[in-house]
Amino acid sequence: MPQVEKTELSELTQQLEMTVYRTMLTELSWESLTREQLGQAEFLKDHERLALWNERLGDGRQQSAAAVLQALHRWFVQPKPDNRVFDGLDPAEIDRAQQLGRRWLAVSIEPAQFARITIAFCNSSDVTAIDYPGLIEFLRQHAKSPETIYQFFQWSEEHPAFMRPRGFVPAYTTAVLAYFRTHDRDAFKSRTHRRT
């Protein structure tokens, strides 16, 4: 194939890819997007190509959708995500990502997901702050048993978002105590839940 035809074919391929990407961002239905679909989106793994495509997006809604999609990919595909998955997103975009993430996480409350669940409750205007009462209520509503919540409390002892040098973050302590007062008064009557 002559060089001119290869160049033209390459340009056509790039234009088609860009058109498909723009259309996908425009037509994307957040309500029907699944975690499995996100994991199968191979193009999200090609960071260089995505950067090029995103530079060429002129529409603000497409740029926003691209940013949220990439944040979701970092959050649910990376092995150890943290609140930096939201870097570069504005509060409305963080809220959109968190709403979808909470929906996905509600069906899989287990220790392997605790870090991801915590990210779902970072404050959208300050991702270093966590909505502790909202997080505990989410666990209460969706965990299969109180044991899972106890596992979360134990897990949180090793996580910096919940601990300070002298113990738990006061707001977290307040939320945990409120949980026990309101929903699990009998927890400490059982010897298995008491610390010795």
C-alpha cells in the first residue's frame, strides 16, 4: 500500500475512533452502566490515546462524561484505589461518580470492597473528609449481616481516613456510637463482640 494511502487510512481511522468516542460520551446512560461494562472498556486502559481524544473534545458535557468515566475506571479497576481517583473532577462530577459507585457497591458489601466503599463517601467538595454517618448507614442498609459491619469497624482501625495519632477521628467515633445506640444496642451483650 502506498504511503499516501496509509496516511489517509490512519487519519480516517483516527476520525472514526474520535466520532465513536464522542457519540459514546453523548449517549452514555449512567443509570444503565454496569461495573462489568466498565471493566470491559479496554479503551480506558490506553491512557495516551484517551489523553489525545480528551484534548479534542470541545463539548463540556462530553468532557465531563469522560472525566467521570475515567474516575470510575480508576476507582473500580485499580487494585488499591484511594480518594485521588477524583483528582480533576468538580463536585458535581464527584457526586455523579459516587452515586453510581454506591449503586454498584450496594450489592457487594464485603471486606475486599471496604476501601472502595469509603471512597463512595468522600465529601465532594473536600475528598479528604468522609461522611461517616452516611457511610455507616449505607453499610447498615446493604450489609448482609451485622458481622460485616463489625468487620468494617475492625478494618477501619488500620485505615488512615478513620484514625488519628491518638485514636479514631472524633466524627467517626460519634457515628459509630450513634449506630450502636440506634441499631445495635445488644452488640456488647454478646461476649464475641467485646474486646478483652
